[in-house]
Amino acid sequence: MLTFSIWAALKNPRVQSWLIQKITNYVASTLKTELTIGNIDADLFNHLLLNKVVLKDRKSDTLLYAGSVKLYLSDLLFIRKTATITALRLEQVKLNVKRTGKDSTFNFQFILDELGGSKTGSSQGGSWQLNIQKVYLTAVAVKWMDDKGPSIEGSLAQAQFDFNSTDFKHHKLLVNDIHLNEPKLCIQSNRLPQRLVYRSQHDSIIEQQQFDSIKLNPAHWFISLKTFEISAGQFTYADQQQDTGKHFSTHQMDVAGINLSLNQLLLHDDTIKGVFNELSFAEHRGFQLNHLTTHFEINPQNIVLNELAVITPYSHLGNRVSLAFNQLSDLANFVDLVHFETHFANSLIGVEDLRFFTDLPSYLNEPLLINGLVAGTVGNIKGSKLELAMGASFFKGKFKLKGLPDITNTYIDFTTEQLQSSGDAVLTFLPQTQNPELLHRLGQLYFQGNFSGFISDFVAQGTLQTS
């Protein structure tokens, strides 16, 4: 009888109005901001359904709107400051993140401060102690407006999060799994990076881009995630200051059909590591990734991919890649600022894939089989302990390439321990030669020595044998 009376009271409009007032007053006193709720339905103090929820930031702009918020919890938040949310469902969500030129933080920082206990001058920690078990999101739209960085828009059809434990105060999350369905992320950069000037004690001036000090984990979170999955994702990036031309570029990207499966993800200090079980996507210029697996580790100066396997319609690559840079912002200028080291093991590279990244002569159509080490920057590459095979040609030795991605003006220096080819194969590389019949009659070719010059104008020095 008592249970029925409580249930009936919670259905009373006056009781619901009182409950709305209690919740909004609690949020207002705790977060120092405004919360409005259209209507509410409560069930025995462990189930809340809130409709048309609006949370303002501290400048009275809408930070969050949710058409529906459904909570299953141990106790109502305004009764106890410690609560376990067994399930949280949000539908029709709109999130508006802002940072103006005068602000040092984003408009949601006050919530993180309250949850994590990082308020300036406070040693008491946050007022809320929440343990969240499951979160379900449907129809989410996000706008990220930053006067000091790029503008970002995102959306999400569905998402679910399964937490083992959540400790916001000590910045610790243990997560069982996360699944995102049809996430879309669009980033537009339409301004040149601001530059800061620092003066040392010796009055020297050092110019450094604003984002050179990007950190992966400035708040020192510890996050462990067993499984992370993305289905049918989309990512676009456009730098309005860059003219990228027809080839793939990190300044202009439009990637669709992103499917990702990731396991054993760990974020600790400034390092992220985990295992890619699956990654596939299609880029709008035509490049397609069918399959990628690797064990990875990322920090502010390095990206390392071990046990790497990459499969496209024309290529398969392995087995190790490492990238080194001074700061994360260098990745935006990959060609010039990122040093890579790639260990190839029985890798096959199709020229169809290479043409998405650089111009190649039309007569190059055979795939390249490669073993060995290739390192440097895109504009200055060195290869060592190499074994290369293309068609009827085989090369063993080392090389230097300076000038890519413009292959026509790239200087080439090959040192050959062993080069085996044929006159017909050479004719493939020199289709405009004046004596094609002479090359044909040479038969098999064996060369040891050096090639240097450009793809259409080179000098060979060494010992040549023919059949």
C-alpha cells in the first residue's frame, strides 16, 4: 500500500513540479548555472524521465539540450551526493561547446571541475561522486566553436558505453566497451595558426606555433578500455589555407565507411597504446583501406605501429612503422616535419595506390615487392638492406630519394649490390628511347654499381653484363 501511495504521489503534477524545482535548484547551487526541465516522471526514487532538458553555461548560453533523459540510479542526486547511475539514456541531444578569444577554457570546464574536484582554490574535491555503469545515446549533434582553433561539427546515430568504474575525482575510468554507430566528424580550419613570442633571460626570441605544446593527457587521466568499436563512421577535414591539388593530403580529407575495432586501450600519463583488430575506410579521391591490424603506441613525440598488416585492393604491407616528430602539430605538415622508419617484410605495393599520393609515369604499372628498411621524411628518403622486385627486375642494395612527392624533379641515387633485369624491362622505363631494338637484343642484364640523377635523366656507373 505504501509503495502504491508513493508511486501515485510521484504521478501528481504538483509533486512533479516540486521534484523539478528540487533538481534544478540543486544543479543551480552546485554548478552555479541554470537548468530547465520541461516535465518529469519519477518511479520510486530510482527512475527518472526528464523531457526537454536545457543546461546553460555560465554565460547563459545553451550548453546542452536533450529531448529525453532517462536515469536509473540508486538515489536521487539531491538526496545524496553519492549515487550509482545504473543506466543513463539521452535522446535528441545537442551539445554546443564554445571558447571565445578572451577565455582560456571551454564553456563546459566548470562541470569537469565539479566532478573532478579541480576548482581553483578548492581542496575539497567535487561535490558529486558518481559511479556510472551504462550510457546510451541516440541522435546526438555537437558543435565545437573555438576562436583559438578549428571549428568542429559532429553527429552520432547511436552510442553505448559500458563502464566498470568511474572515478571523476581521481581522473580514473575503467571501461568495458564503447560502440559508436554512424559517427560523423567535420573539422574546418579557416585561420592561420597564431604565433607566440617568448623571450629568454638572454633576450633571445623564439617563435613557436600556438599548438606546439599540445598534450595528449594534460589532466592526467587514467583510462583503461577493453573494447572500442566504430561502425559506418565518416571524417572530413578541410584547411582553407592550403591548396592540396589532386592527391591525398592531410590538409583535405574526406573519409567514409570507417569501421574500427580496437582492444586493450590504455591512456596513462602522455601515452596511448592498444591493439587495432580492424580498420577499414574509403577516401573520396579513391584510396581504399580494406584491412589494418597493429599493436600501437602514441605519445607527443612518437607513433609506433608493431606487428602491422595493411591490405588494400592493390597492396599488402608489413611489419613495423614508427613516426617521430617534435610535437603533435607537426603531423599537419607530414611531408616536411615527420620522420618515419618503415620495416618491410614481403610487402607488395601497387602503383594504383601510389598514384593517390604522387604522380607516376604512365608506363609504371607493375606492383613493387619490397623487403628492407626505408626511413627519413617524404621529401628526403633513404632505403637500406633493400630487396626490390618489379616485373622481371630485381634490385638489392640501398637508395636515396630527395624531392618527393614531385617524382619528376626527385633526385635519385641507387647503389646496387645486385641488379637483374632485361632489355625489355628497361624499355618499359625508357619508352621514348631511340634504339628500342638494341635494348630488346640485350636479353638479360646484370649490373653492379650506381645510378644517380632524375627519372628521365640519369647516369649509371658500374659493371654491366648481358646475355
